[in-house]
Amino acid sequence: MTDSPSSDLPSSAAPSVAPSIVRVQDVSKRFLLHKDKSLKERVMFMGRARKQVEDFWALRDVSLDITTGSTVGLVGHNGSGKSTLLKVIGGIIQPTSGSVVRRGRMAALLELGAGFHPDLSGRENVYLNAAILGLSRSETDLHFDEIVEFSGIEDFIDTQVKFYSSGMYVRLAFSVAVHVDPDLLLVDEVLAVGDEPFQRKCMDKIAQFQSEGRTIVLVSHSSDQVGRLCDRVIVMHAGSAIHDGDPAEGIRILRDGYEADRVSHVTQLQAVAEAPPEIPDLEVGEVTARTVVGSGQTDVIVTATIQINKSTPDWGIGIAIDTTLGLRLYAMNTFTMGQVLPMDPGLHVVQVTLPDIRLGSGKYLVSLGLGLPTGETIDRRGSAAAFDMPNDEFGAGILRIQPSLQISS
């Protein structure tokens, strides 16, 4: 692990290419999993200790360059290796093989209360944490009032932090981290602990960092947060990076993985069941979505084939529209419309028209489900279809607006 303006990293001499602040080269990380769960078992199997240990590779041959001024999101399923990669970048753990080169001052929020001593007061922990992050005492004196004000826990700054709530921990830790003037900020999901006003304050601070050209590496399970903040997304799976690039594509790959895991889990449950899986009364077949532009408006038409295997009264259809980053924009169902759907067995085609949808240009996803008025879901297809909205000549964003301008003098 190197933490210096190393010649191994590109210099700023080439103005056309942003210099790298972090270079990860062929990094792998192995952990040892002990099968014996007690001291007695360890003594009993002492002669065969190696047989009681398994290798677990949290990372395998990961390579990436993080350029100065970028905001990178690390996403993936639980156990995919994203937090391990962040800790390797931060120097918290050392890789089993490979190298990490990093330069500039770094601040990291990797664990709740990391760097805090529970028996020290908040005031004392500010100085301790700031020292760990590289600030001198005089520098901490200079920023202390700003740190406390940003955290919003002035009344408890002289209380031992072991009496703090999780939200107070995060407030103080984040406040220290963003006031040490970091070139590189590492954040691992801890922002989800704070309350909504503090999360907004954190987002504003991160936006300020982005405008100042600082580098941020963020681990988050919130696709909306990743989509809003990151210009690059790395999707981790089983210790490897399976996508590195466009955030929208990365989130799509992640969500497809979640759906594949869900289907695999259902299939496994059916395989171990003694009885053959029960054929559902209703099934979703092919789903398509398309846009129709005309008469100054854009309609979205969703068409779905529904297979009725057994006559089912009072069933309904629900449709939802999401952005590719997972933000829910609209949801409806036929129950609230008072619409009666066919009950006879056979294949039926249902077409739903959503008129005059004023969405900004881009791709949107359609999910469709079948259910009963009681709330029971019979079948569901997440991201079953997609449609593209045409370019908006008046602006950019989720909404399509035709602005008017008036000038008075």
C-alpha cells in the first residue's frame, strides 16, 4: 500500500486526461473461515487444524483506476466484496496479493464510530479522530466550531460517546471527515443511519465536494442515491467487478441480478419440495411497452399477455414505472379503476394506455404484477419491459416541461 504522490500514478502534466488518485492493480483478498465454533472443538481437532479452515476469497484480481474529481459508486449484493474493496482502498486491511497506490489526504467513513473511543467525550474524540485522519491539533482547533455546528450535537459534545445514539455517532464522524479537507472521501453506507435533515445536509456537502473537484468513493444500497451522486458505478459480484462504467447500466445489471437471485431461490424451493410446484391460476406472459407521439403529446402503451389457467374472479393488474436507477415514478392498478377483467381460462391480451406522459428523455422500466383485492400477489414481473422517451428540446431531467418566458421592464 502506497500513500504518496507516486510516479506510478499519472501526473497532471497531460491536461486532456484527469490524473489518478487511486490505482488498484490485480488485488485479491483471502479470509480464513474456521469451521470449529468452540475452544473444545479447536482442542479436539488440533492435529487436523487445516481441515477445519476454509479459504474465502472476498476479492479476486480486481483492477481499477479512480481519477481525480470523480464520484464512484460501489454496488453489489451482500457479500459481493464492495466493502472489502473500499477497506483495501482505504488501507484498513491489506490485500493478499496485488497493490494499491493512493495519493492525497484521505478521509474514510467505513464503520459506525470507527476511530472513536467510547470512554472519551465527543470533544476528545473529535481531536482523536482528526489526528487519525491527519490533522494537527492547531488545525483541529481552527475547524472545531465548524465540526460541532455541522454535527448538530452541541449539547452533547462533552458527553462520553458510549452514550450516543447511532445517529449521533454518524453526525460527529461525518462532520470530522468532511472538515479535514480530504482529497479522497470514502463512505460505506453509514449515511443511511442519520435522520432525513442530516442526510440532506450530507448530500449538500458531497455536492460541494464534487464542485470543488474532490474524489468520492461511495458504497450504498440506495440506487437512487448512487444515481444522483455518481458519474461511474462499479458492480461487484463474488469478489469481481462485473461492470465498470455508466451508472444507469450498472444499476440495471444489479437489479437484474436481484431478480435472477429471486427466481433461483424460488426454483430451489420448488426443487426440494416433495410435491410438484402448483400451477398458478394466473401467469404473466410477454410484456411490451411503446411510446406513441402525436397531437403534441406522448402516450405509453403497455401490452401484456395473461394466461388464465383456472377461473379466478376479482383479480387485477398493477403497473409501475421506474427510472433505470430504481426511482419509482408512477404506480396504478385496475382495482382503483373499478375495471373488471376476464375470468375465463385461456390466453388474454390486456392493453393499458397511459396518456400524455410528460417524462424527460431517456429509458424507463415497466414492472407488472397480478394479484387479488386482499393484497395477495399471484405473479409479478420486475422490469418486464422498457420504453424510450424522445429527446426534450427544452431541457433535461425526469420531467418534460414546455417553459414559457416573460420579460418585463
